[in-house]
Amino acid sequence: MNAGQNIDFKEVGHCGGKITFIFRKDGNGQLLSSIKWASQRPNPAALAGVYALDNGLAVCPLFFAGLGQPWSPPPFQGCVPVIIGSDSEGHFGHKCSNCDRYWRSNPYPNFCPYCGVALQISSCLSDAQKTYVGHYVKTLNDATESALSGLAPNEQKEVEIDLDSVADAVASPEKPDFYLSEESQQKKFHCYRCGHFNDVLGRYAYCSTCGVRNDSQIASEEIEEIRNSINNGGSLSTALRSGVALFDSFIRQFVEQILHLVPMTPRRRNQLGKQAFHDLKFVRESFQDCLDITLCRDMSATDITYAEKMFHRRHLHEHKGSIVDQKYINDSGDTNVRIGQELRETREDVHRFLSILSRMFNNAHEQFNSIIPPADIDKP
Ligand SMILES: [Zn+2]
Ligand SMILES: [Zn+2]
């Protein structure tokens, strides 16, 4: 069992706090109102905002400019400003309106980490947040109506939404009328480019803030793990197999995104989409032909031939019990081995192969960015 499974998909409670609507009638009977959020809890907490219609449907983001500064204006009159609290780790759950998948990140994402579509907080509220926005708008509307008719001049009234009870309910089977919590996913990362947090299903994704892929970031972490394993006496042929498996998963998700986002002819689509990614020569040629991506850019012919040979060696380890056969000699051009010999790797060879993989991943990543450029975003 994967040790990481225990920490995947855990419920993360709400940050808590209290939202207070304050109504006051001035001496002329004019109703004034304001909204206050306060929390006494020790856990992290952050706030986001949306403008919603009377029926509770969120229509656009609401930005808080800072203390004493006015909030961003509503898109049209009659929109209700809604404050949404984070989870108790300071993150927000989101659900893409395009692909329906869930993730956690900062309050105001710009992209879906899975399908890459551009979006705003109002178009990716989670199901629980939608229910909460409906409850919030109804509470505020009812309170406003009752203050309009019930308050005398110079009188004040407060109505509260108690999010502490929502936060406390995470540990209890009894839930309040409306309930809001988030769920941790599988891969948590701070984007190498913009620094923002993401927590996604699987491991490869776009950064939901700046839209850059995390693929080269994830791949270099995994290469580091493979290097550590062989430095600590791990099997060299297993490390070689892991390196090729990483190449396969990296290229597979890369191609999936290209096919999803880039229009291309059926011939190219077929060529790219129907291959296994264990044949480096074929992948290199397809990337060049279909995408104008040079996977081995700035690499010597010696390194490329060497990498191709290592892919063939992986095949022998994986499928032939590491025993050399004629096909291996024909495919790899390796003349230093004899049929029937058991292939043995050296640590230096595997490290060299991992360095070449790293360069290919960086090349693919950089050229992907030139096809699908990420957005310019301020660092947190
Ligand atoms: Zn999506
Ligand atoms: Zn980013």
C-alpha cells in the first residue's frame, strides 16, 4: 500500500469565525448596513469574496483591497457581496465548471489545474461553497428586510452567521443546517514560477494561479528520489526502469495536454496519441514532426545515442530477465555484449541517464510554454 494514501482525501475543517451583518437606522430612518468578519481561532484563515444574485448564484469575484480601502465594485446594482472563509489550513476548495474536478489552492485561481481552462472564483465554487453562498444571501436578505421594517430611527441590530460551529462540526456526526469543509488531495506543491500553493488529484497539473505546468518540477523531484535510492544501495536495473517509467508518464501527460489544447490534423493526432512512450527515437521524431518540439535540444549525438541504448537496456531488464538477445544487439547497436550475457548497470551509467532525462524534461517543458504561455502573476 502506498504510504501516502493515508493522508489523501482527508476532510479539512472550515477556518471558523463569525460573520456579522450590522444594521442601523440613522435619525432620518435611512437604513445603513455593514459586514464584519472576526475569528478567535488559532488556525490559519483567509478570506475570499464573490458577488452573488438574489437567488444565491455567484456572478463574479469580489476583491478586498485592504484595510480602509473600498471593495471592488459589483458588476451591476443589486448584487450581494459574500465573504467566504478558507479551510483551517488557509486554503480554498474549488471545482472546475468545465471538467467538474476538485482541487485546493489560493482564494482566487485563474486556471483549472486539470483542464487548463481560464476561470474565476465565481465559476469554480465547490458544491459546499455554493450552498453556503445561498445560505449567506438568504440570511442577509431576510435580515435586511426585517431591519427595514422593524428598526426604529437610531436603533441598531446585528445578525450573525456562526462559522465556528461549522468548523467545530468537522469532528462531530451532528452537522449544522449548512456545512462547509474541504478535502485534501494527493499532490501539494508551491509553483516553482509564481510560488502559489496547489493541492491536486494525481500529480501532474497546471498551477491554478499562473497556469504553468508542474511537470518538470515533479519530474526533477522524482529523479532526485531515484538518485537517492541508488546512492543508498538500491537496485540499478530497478532505477533504470523507474527512469523510463517516469519518462513514459511525463510524456504521456504532456501529449494528453497537447492533444486537448492544440488543434492538429488527424494524422498528427493519431501519430502522437497512439504510441507507447518507451521508444525514445520514435518519441523524438514524433515530437519534432508533429509539434516542432526538439526533445533533445542542445544535446550531443553521443548523449542521444547513449540514452536510446539505455531505453533498449530497460526493455531487456523489464521483459527478458536482463539476458542479452539478438534483438537487443540489433536495436541498440551495442557491440560490447554477447548473446546470453546478463546485463549489469553501473551507478555512473544510471546517473548519466537520469541527467539526460532531466534535460529532455526541461526541453519539453520550455517548448510547451512557448506553445501555451503561462500568465504573468505577482508572487505571494
Ligand atoms: Zn477543469
Ligand atoms: Zn504558478
